[in-house]
Amino acid sequence: MGAAPDLRIVPSCDGVIDGGLPALIPPGEYQLSLQHWQTYKFMGRSPKLSLSFTVVDPGEHFGALVSRHYNVAALVGKEGRSGRFKASAGCDLVREYARLLELPGRFDRFDLQSLTRRIIVGKVDTVTTTARQQKLAPAVRYSVVRELLRIAA
């Protein structure tokens, strides 16, 4: 009789993570470049605006994609990339925009395109809990922009 066959358990691959995992970088201030924005309805109801930034600080996190999400008053037209929206005067988006640039004379002229031509310093943080305040496992934690602070000098 010969040697016993080598029986190894091969893990099955029943599914894949769609789109991969979001970036996870250490919390802190980073120089960011706005790549695009999109509008959407969270859970089919709440109108939201998402700004997608890439980290432009030299180093190992260069090119990491992080997002800043805002509540907005309403979506104008179809939701999606470069979608239009209405923002209330007291929302975080208006406050941060006013900190970075002058507020527009008319709110129907809100110009996010002007932010794509500038380097912005933003505060990046790690998401450690779900919307229901349940702890996230370390493998699925991710980074988000918590606040836009200033235009880089």
C-alpha cells in the first residue's frame, strides 16, 4: 500500500465583497482633493450629498479615497453623480462651504465645482460603529472626512 492521499480542506468561496472595502487610514488632518460628488436618498428617504476626496499628502496614504456625507434639504432632478440639491442655510455643508469660500449670492448657484480646483485640509476619522451604534469588527472599519477645515496654503 502506498502513502495515504493528501486530503486538505479547501475553503469554499461562496461570495465576494462587491466593490472592495473602503480606505482605512489613521485619524488626523489630511490634504484632500475633491474628485466628484453624488446625491442619493439614504434608505430611500433622506436626501444626502456625498463628496468623494482623495488624499494628496505625500506618503503611504496618498491616493486613498475618503468621503464626506451631508444631509441636504432636497434633491433637484435625478439623484446620482454630479446631482443637484438644495441645502438649508444652517446645514453643515453651508457652514463648511462658507469657511472655505464665500457663500454664493444665491443658493441656486451653489458651486461645488470650484472646490475641485483647490486643495482642502480635512479632518479624517475612523468609523467604529454602525448607524445603530453596534461595534464594527476591526476588519470592516473605514475612514471618513468628519469636517472640512480650510483651504491649504
